[in-house]
Amino acid sequence: MQNFLGNPCPYCNKNFAAGDDIVVCPECGTPHHRECYKEHSACANEEKHSENYEWKSSLSAVHVHKKPDAESAENISCPHCGTENPSSCHYCQSCGAPFEKRENLIRNSSKEEFQRERERIITASFEGDLNGISPKEAAIFVRSNIGYFLPRFAAFTKGAKFDTNFSAFFFSYFYLFYRKMYGLGIAVFVATMILSIPTFLLDLVTIQQQYVDMGLLSQIIWEIPHQQELAIFSLIGSAFIWAIRIALMMFFNRLYFARVINKVKIARTNLAHEKEDAIANFFRKKGGTSIILPIILLCLVLLSSFVLAGFIVTSEFFIMPDMTNFL
């Protein structure tokens, strides 16, 4: 680790000295005191990872050359100091030198190792279990944002009834699908769509009238009866939608905690004879997050708007605007 001597730790700003316990971020190569990394629970330069940031020493590097124990296809020999490193590393664990021309697969493996290190450090601060599951199992299942969820899970274990989650409030069923809570997500989506029907019909009247005023429609295409009653139902529906969002904000974390406990216990029972890695892989598959379904759902919602616009444009009452003034 002499390559880091004299350089400051990015968390405490104290220079590294001989004998310091130093850990290196496998993503960007930033060195930290182990205690600093444990306290911060992440790389101090994590926000720069998306910019392909790489830590550079401001001092002349002094490398400690180590002779490889044995050649192995699973290890990488550092070209600077000769230390054998696991193939998942993007930076040398001894001198911090970057391994050039690494494949994307190896970079992803490095992120996986970094994620496991984060899980280990964060769960180390929790004692006891979480209503029958260990903090490690919960962390592996939650996968993303464990620094946010685990303290709240611990609070629920000690008797807390609810906690606020603003992501659930603002993104509603999109966030439920993102967290793979599909059953509740479908229920909230269907309820929201049904409660939005009166508002949608009133908006349809407004859009048609605007098209008429702009000279794009010769008359209203769809007449919507009982508009006064619809306005009342629209207010009631909107109130229920806001109530659903507030309920999600207040109780999502509690519901998510219950889901994590249930899934982990079921997996533990069904995979009792499997190895620990197989169980962990199952947790990661069933847990964590999914961005694909929320994106698909968003596309469907946007597509419905285009379909409505298509009906208006293809109507016999639609008047094609004169484009000669724009040519």
C-alpha cells in the first residue's frame, strides 16, 4: 500500500501513513482508511463514477513488488507491482494501479464485489435479526439503497408502525413496479385508472373545445353528457388518488419490509439444501429493483395519449391546417 503514502484520505483528509489499514474502491481506485470507508458506507467519490472518474496519486508512487504465488486463469498479475489480484478487480489491491483494457464483464464483476463489500459494511452495524431474518439476508434481497431501508427495517422490528417514503408518493405504481411489488402495483394502477375516468372525460371535452377554437375541428366529435356530475366525480376520484399516494408514502416501507421477510423465509425453506451462493443469487433475482417494467408501463400510458390524438386527427370533423403560410 506504499503507493498511497502521503496522499490524503478523501473522507477524513488525513494523509495515509505506514501501517494504515487501507481499502481501495475497485470501481475508481480511490483509497480510503478502512474505518472511513466503513463510516461512509461507500466510496467518497461515488458520485463521480458515472463520469468514469479514476483516482490519481498526486505524489510519486513507490511500489512494493510481490512475487506471484502461482499463475492462475482466475487471477490478474499487476503490471506495476506484480501482485496477483482476483479477475474481478479493476484496480490492483496492493498498489492501486489500474488494469488497462478491461472488458465490460470484468468491470461488472468489480461492481458486484464492491456491492458485496457495501452490504457487509452496512449490515455489520446491525445487531440481532429483523423479525426472523438476518440483516445480511435483507441487504442481499433489497440490493439497492440498503443504507436507506435497513435502518427503517430495524425500527419496524423495534415497534415502529410506519415511515415516510416520498418516492412512493411521487411515483406511485411506477415505484411499486420498480421495487418488484407487482401485486400491489397492479392494484394501485387499476384503481388509479378507474378513479381517473371522470377527469379524463372532462379533459376530453376541454381538448375538443380547444381544437374547435383553433379551427382544427368543425364540431365536437364526442359529446360527454352529465358534465356537472362528472366534475363532482372527478373531484372525488382525485381525492382518492391523493389518498392512495399518501397511504403509499406512509406505509410503503412497512409493506416492503413484510414482503422482504416473507420472500426470504420462503426462499430459505425451499432452498434449505442449496449452497449459500445459490440462495444469495435467488435473493438477488427475486429482490432488488427492475427498471424495465416501469419504463414499459410509462410507454403504454404515453401511447394511450397518442391513440386518442390519432382518433381526433383521423375524424371526419378534423380540418387539416393550411401549411402554406409556413412554407
